[in-house]
Amino acid sequence: PYEVLIVGGGPAGAAAAIYAARKGIRTGLVAERFGGQVLDTMSIENFPSVEYTEGPKLAASLEAHVRSYGVDIITAQRAKALHPAGATGDMAGVELESGATLRARTVILAPGARWRQTGVPGEADYRTKGVTYCPHCDGPLFKGKKVAVIGGGNSGIEAAIDLAGVVEHVTVLEFDGKLRADDVLQRKLASLPNTAVHLNAQTTEMIGDGGKLTGLRFSDRTNGQVSDLELAGVFVQIGLLPNTEWLKGAVELSPRGEIVIDDRGQTSAPGVFAAGDATTEPFKQIVVAMGGGSTAALSAFDFLIRHSAP
Ligand code: FAD
């Protein structure tokens, strides 16, 4: 059995593994894909002390760093259930889809998150060919062009404000009859001349020429009228889904499915800690996830000291 078993090999899980292994305790890490979302990231320019790097490069150095401590890394395996230790202080179990169960005295959950998709025709075909999910990453690619943002929540309106400074024009499409973003963001958006908002707008198709996106089609939910927009880019901002479906019932999740943690990374289950995009931590960024991972590992170590036989 492990003293610390980490589920997830993104920035949060990797940082947790380094901090745990440096305490000289038996550390395992199980991940479907080592690197997590970082693998899907082209340029990273906000990792302090590194002016510019690329996702796959950062993921490779993270893996090399974790391996240098002799962490037992198990990849290409998905966890399907967590069985926290019982009140009697026995081991926790992490059940894998392969059928095996890994046992550990403490568990750190770092399964990350994924962007929610609209699921309309064309979205998958034009992904990275005009359809994108990350304004901070891809905004500059559409300099001087027309784009749309799907979603009128805080992330959608923040994206629209951000993009308006870079692109020619931004159209926001909101499914509901009103925007859900904070008032201060809505007022800021309304003050920008190169933006427009369509409420009750149901996106029905992302249109392209076979090679790249050229626009989208939406219908007005109040009267069924169909309209087409000519666009170079579509930013889908309808939510980030935590990869926590398999944790229901094992630890407390927020209404959005995020693992509820305190400022020490403690979950509702004793001996189970969590970090990164899968948790209630409000900011979903690489350095934030790494900070959370190190906090969770130090908390797990503290737990082990207090709960080991003298
Ligand atoms: P993730 O990176 O999501 O890693 C989750 C890990 O858990 C993976 O190893 C995954 O395989 C594994 N996993 C999930 N479920 C299971 C399971 N059931 N069993 C086993 N393993 C599982 N942030 C920045 O700071 N700067 C940027 O420039 C930046 N650009 C981004 C660009 C894109 C396109 C995207 C998608 C994100 C970007 N981010 C950026 C956000 C950043 O990538 C995330 O905040 C960060 O990766 C979160 O780390 P994490 O370890 O919590 O989760």
C-alpha cells in the first residue's frame, strides 16, 4: 500500500507527488494522461520565471521531475471509485476501471476538469480551426477579425470584454432571456462599441468551408427565426466540468460537482485531500493548481504523522 496515492497527473497531481515524495514516504500517482490539460495547451506565458513555454514541454519536465523522486507512476488507467478509509482507520481504496484496487493511507484527488461543449454539428469538425475554448490562449489569433462568444455567464462576458480589445467585433450568444454575468461585467461589455449581444439565441450549427470555420447559425427561441453570422472564430464559454462523476457519494461535491475543500486541501473524508481544477478553488490556472497540490501533500503528511502508531 501507498502512504500517499495521488489520482491525476496534471500540475496539481505532479506538484503533490513531488512534495509527498520529498518527505520520504511511499508515493503513487495514477493518471489517465500525465500532463492533463497542459498537454492541450500551445503557449504558456504566465508561468512565473518562465517567459514562454509550450504545454507538452512543461508536461515533460513535470513528469521528469516527478520520476526523479522514484514516485510510482501508473498511467493510462482511469479511477472509477474511491472508498475512503472507514472510521476504524483502515486503508482507503481507489478502484480502477481495469478492475484493480490500489490501497493507500491517504489519497490526494487531482482529476482536473474539461471544457463543456455545445454538441452542435460542426463543433468537433472545426475545433482548433476556428472553434476554441480558451480566450486567454487563442484571442490573439483572431486579431482584426469577427468572433462570437457562446455563453453569457461570467466566463463568457469576461472573454467578450477581453476579446473586444483584440478582435474587430464580438457577438455574444446567450441561450437564456438574460445574461447571467455579474452586473459590473455586463456594464463594461455594454460600454464597448464593437460588441453585440443576442439573448434567447440557440446555436444550432457551426459552419465552415471544410478547412476552417466561417460562421455559425442560431435560432431565436422566442420566434424561431434563424440567422447566420459570418465569423473567423467561436469561443465556447459554457462551463468547465470537473472530472468528478466517479466521486459522487465518496466525498462532498459542490452543486457544480467540484470537490469541496478547505484551505488545507482537506475534503469531507478524513485522509482524503484534493487540489486543482476539480475543486472549489476559484481560479483554474497552472500555478494555482500547483500551489493546491503542494498544500494537499503537506496536509496528507501532517495527517500521517498524527495517525500513525507511535
Ligand atoms: P488537469 O490538468 O485537468 O489534470 C487532470 C489529471 O487527472 C490528468 O492527468 C487526467 O488524465 C487525470 N484524470 C482525470 N480523471 C481521472 C480518473 N478518473 N482517473 C485517473 N486519472 C484521471 N493555465 C495557465 O495557468 N496558463 C495557461 O496559459 C493556460 N492555458 C490553457 C489552455 C488550454 C487549452 C486549457 C484547456 C487550459 C489552460 N490553462 C492554463 C488551465 C490549466 O491547464 C489548468 O488550470 C491546469 O491544468 C489544472 O491542473 P489540474 O492538475 O488540476 O488538472
